[in-house]
Amino acid sequence: MSNENEIIKWLKKAESDLKTARILFDSKDIVTESICFHCQQAVEKYLKAFLVYHKKEFRKTHIIAELLKLCIDLDNDFNKLKEINIQNLSIYAVEIRYPDEFYIPSIEEAKESIYLAEKTKEFVLQKLKEKGVEL
């Protein structure tokens, strides 16, 4: 497959974001907004990897609901990710990163963000394996 290298790059970047979130969560001083941000980024990149596999174009966006809809259009099973509300992570992409919308997520929100990112990772990797992508 000609785009397998691009898929792998998206997956590596996603894994890096998820790893960063986990490290931050296990640190002495937990910075929840950074954890949530990296989880949002990971989910976004896992979805984009799936879209790249299908050669489905997408605009440059941080809106997970938009990317998720494109994935659902390709594979209805992605509704399972919608049911667990991965789209709610979009708030952590931009909104909370600037003083205008000052908000500090709770430890529980950070924990939930990691959970959602890990579920997305498992789901997307399984879908790509089913398609024969060498991971």
C-alpha cells in the first residue's frame, strides 16, 4: 500500500501524544490541561491515520466530531467511539490553552481523557490490522 508510511507516521505521533499524557499523569505535579490536550491530540491523530488509510481527504481541524463522522461514513463501527464520547475531547484542543477561556480540568477529567485516548488507540489499531496494515 502506497500510503502505509504516512499511516505509520500519524500513528507514531499519536502514540507520542498518548505517552506524554501518561507520563504527565504519573508525575508529581499533575498538569491536567496538558494531559487532556495530549489526549485530544492522540485521538485526532488516530482518526486521521484511519482516514489516510482510506485515502479520505479531511480538512485541517482539531474537531474530533468532524473526523469521527468521516470515519463513521467509512465504517459504521466507529459509532462505538461516538457512544463513549471521544468527541468531547475537542474542547481541550484549543479552547483551554489560552487565557481567554481559562479552565483547569480535574484529575478525573484527565483520567477520563487518557481512557478515551487508549480506547481510540485500541479501536483504530484493530481496524487497521483487520485491513492488513503492518503495524
